[in-house]
Amino acid sequence: MRKRLGIISLFVILFIAFIAIWNYSYQLGLEEAYIPIEASSNVHAIPSESGVFKRSQHALDYEGMPVDGKHQRSLTTYYNNRAYHGAPPSIPHSVDEHQNMGGQSCLKCHENGGFTEKFQAYAPVTPHPELVNCKQCHVEQNTQTLFKTGDYASVVAPETGVNNALLGSPPMIPHQIQLRENCLSCHAGPSAPKEIRVSHPERVNCRQCHVPNNKEMTAVETFKRAGNEE
Ligand code: HEC
Ligand code: HEC
Ligand code: HEC
Ligand code: HEC
């Protein structure tokens, strides 16, 4: 009798353990997918240009990705969500309480993008997954009505399609590079605004051909050593 009870309780324990483990792995599977950031890469790049390699492991995936015509972003919606050119965009969707400062709760959608059923849109890939306090800079849209339009001059975004020196030559980068080192995050994949989606994500080393258009640069005078001007 005791032996039988022992065997039965052993099976009951095994059964409960099975349910607990199965439930745990099922709950894990329900989390929105995310791929951890690679700790380091073996690319030896010029430090100021290393950002262009940040998503290079996805370059070939982007090349083969089909275009989902119905859910494309355009530059108009892109600019509408920013107070001025280069400003951090506001968060256009609801955010749960537990997604407080950001971090992994935002990165599970924004690290690699992908289609989000509940917002019926592709999550834009963040160019800066390492700045984990997302809400330090990105705020939710709480109201559309409280503020009146002011007459502050807004920063005009540079034009696209006019930055080539010659027909067919690589366009210059018309925007600043700071916070925009990670080119593929904005220029590739289904969340990239359609006007600036790059036709050649597989070329990876973007700045080999595209140079920043630094319009503020002033001519450097010829150097003359003091007391040497005869
Ligand atoms: C369930 C997936 C998901 C989660 C979690 C999520 N987002 Fe988003 N996010 C999206 C999608 C999809 C869009 C695009 C919405 C659209 O285009 O209508 C978006 C858009 C944005 C944008 C606008 C980007 C732009 O270029 O205009 C910002 C900023 C943003 N999210 C920040 C956050 C922050 C911060 C968090 C964490 C507090 C977060 N998101 C959590 C899916 C998500
Ligand atoms: C230090 C401030 C700061 C922090 C912290 C920050 N961002 Fe940003 N973010 C910006 C700015 C500024 C831009 C606009 C860059 C531009 O347009 O040049 C931006 C752009 C974005 C975009 C738009 C990319 C696109 O395709 O246009 C997304 C998405 C985004 N951030 C998500 C996040 C997420 C998620 C986090 C947290 C993991 C985060 N950001 C943390 C300042 C910040
Ligand atoms: C935060 C998102 C973002 C990142 C990161 C980014 N860009 Fe851009 N890029 C844009 C936007 C938006 C435009 C359209 C003009 C503007 O608003 O500045 C643009 C325009 C361009 C153009 C001009 C295209 C044309 O048709 O004239 C080139 C070239 C370009 N980017 C190259 C790059 C390179 C190279 C990098 C990486 C060093 C990079 N971009 C990083 C958002 C981004
Ligand atoms: C080997 C040189 C080279 C490299 C590397 C390169 N590009 Fe280009 N890119 C070009 C040329 C040439 C054009 C002009 C194409 C045309 O006019 O048909 C161009 C055009 C573009 C445009 C305008 C839209 C388009 O696709 O025609 C964008 C945006 C752009 N490149 C971004 C990038 C980004 C981001 C990278 C890095 C992943 C990159 N490029 C790497 C040569 C290059």
C-alpha cells in the first residue's frame, strides 16, 4: 500500500512539474520576439565610422526582404512625429506601465523591428539600442489639443534626391551624423520611409561612398608661422 502511494505521489509530482515547466516555456514564447545585441564585432573600423557596421549582420536579410506596399512609412509621417528635424520622435502608441523607462520592454520591438499586429505597423528600428532610458528623450503623445501652434521657425529638413554631384553618383549624406551613425536602422527594411529606403543595404560600408555634406565648413587659411612673413 505504502509503495503504491509512493509511486502515485511520485507521478502526481512529476505531472505538476510538467505542467509548471510547460506553462513557463509557453509564457516565455508569448513574449514579443527579440534578438540580443551582439556583444562585439570583429570589424576593425575607424572609430568615428564604426556605427555603420552596427546592423551589418542583417544587411543580407534586408536585401532579400519583400516590400509590404500597404504598410510603408513615408517621409511625411516621419517628419510629422518630430518637433523639428533631428528631434527625438514622440511615442505614437500606448505604453504599458511596466514599460516605465524603456530598456528591454521597448527593445523587444524596436531593436530589430518587425510587424506589430496590435499597431498594424512595422516598428522602426532604433539607431541607438545602447541608450536604454528611452523615455528620457521619447515621450508619449498625451494630447493633440492643449498646445497652440507657435511661430517659431522650424528647422527645415534637407531635400532628398538632389544630393548627387552627377547623375548616378552616390548622394552626399545631407544630415548630421551624430545619433545617426547606424545607417541601416533608418535606411533599410520595411520600417524605413519609402523615399529613403536604400536599394543596396548589402554594401554595408556606407561611408566608403557617401560622404557627409558639411555645409558649415569654412575655408582654412594658408598657415604662416609667426615672424616668418617676408
Ligand atoms: C509591441 C511592440 C512595441 C513596443 C513594446 C514599443 N513600441 Fe514603439 N513602436 C511600435 C510600432 C509598431 C511603431 C510604429 C507605429 C506607427 O508607425 O504607427 C512604434 C513607433 C515608435 C516611435 C516613433 C518612431 C518614429 O520614427 O516616428 C517611438 C519613438 C517609439 N515607438 C518608442 C517606444 C518606446 C520608448 C517604447 C518603450 C516604452 C516602445 N516604443 C515600445 C512598436 C512597439
Ligand atoms: C539621448 C536621447 C535618446 C535616448 C535615451 C533614446 N533616443 Fe531614440 N532618438 C533620439 C533622437 C534625437 C532621435 C532622432 C534621430 C534623428 O532623427 O536624427 C531618435 C530616434 C529614434 C527612433 C526613430 C528611428 C527612425 O527610424 O526614424 C526610434 C524608433 C527610437 N529613437 C527609439 C528609441 C528607443 C527604443 C530607445 C530606448 C532603448 C531610445 N530611442 C532612446 C534620442 C534618444
Ligand atoms: C535617424 C535615422 C537616420 C539614420 C540613422 C541615417 N539616416 Fe540618412 N537619412 C535619413 C532621413 C530622414 C533622410 C532624408 C533627409 C533628412 O531628413 O535628413 C536621409 C537622407 C540620406 C541620404 C540622401 C538620400 C537622397 O536621396 O538624397 C543619404 C545618402 C543618407 N541619408 C545616408 C546615410 C548614411 C550613410 C547614414 C549612416 C552614416 C545615415 N544616412 C543614417 C535618416 C537617417
Ligand atoms: C560602392 C559605393 C556605395 C556604397 C558602399 C553605398 N552606396 Fe548608397 N549609393 C551609391 C550610389 C552610386 C548611389 C546612387 C544610385 C543611383 O543614383 O542610381 C547611391 C544611392 C543611395 C541612396 C539614395 C536612394 C537609392 O537607393 O538610390 C541612399 C539612401 C543610400 N545610397 C544609402 C546608402 C547606405 C545606407 C549605405 C550603407 C548600407 C550605402 N548607401 C552604401 C553608392 C554606394
